Amino acid sequence: MSRRAVNITNLPRSPQEDRRRRAIMYTVMMLIRLTCFVLCIVLQGWWILVFGLGAIFLPYFAVVVGNAADSRGQLVERPGSIVRFDPTGDSGQSPVPPEKDSDS
């Protein structure tokens, strides 16, 4: 009987960890947006347009990224495919009965 190792990377993140990761991503994108606003004030020329567009469109992407679900854990194994671990090495099957002698 072959034993498959459990792959822990298939498990989804905990809700707290996922929420924290999304909040950090959102915060980073909003800091980039704030930087775009500051650069719009400081710079001149066509750079104002570039950073202005960044300041306008970054909130949309920040919300999309912030609401994105965790893609890990989509392939969850069903309980029927799980094999019970037996440290003794016994497969749980009864041994084959010995053959009867034909003399008796």
C-alpha cells in the first residue's frame, strides 16, 4: 500500500492571516497613491499626467486586490481518499487464513 504525504501548502490561509495580508496590500497601494499625489504637486510637464492617472486609478486596483480571495486551497482532498495511519505497519486487513491439510 502506498502512502501519500500530506501537502500542507494546499491548505488555505487562516481568515486572520488572509485579512492581514489583504490589509497590507491595500495599505501599500494607498501609500503609492499618496506618493503620486505628492509627485503631481512637485513635478512639472507630462509627469503630472502620469502620476495623476496613477492617483486616479490606483484606488480601483487597491479595492480589487483587497477583496481578492485566497487562491490557495482550491483542491481540497475528500475524506474518502484519506488513509488512516497505523504506526505498527498493519494495514488493518485480516491475515490470510492458513490452508487446511487434506489429511484431516
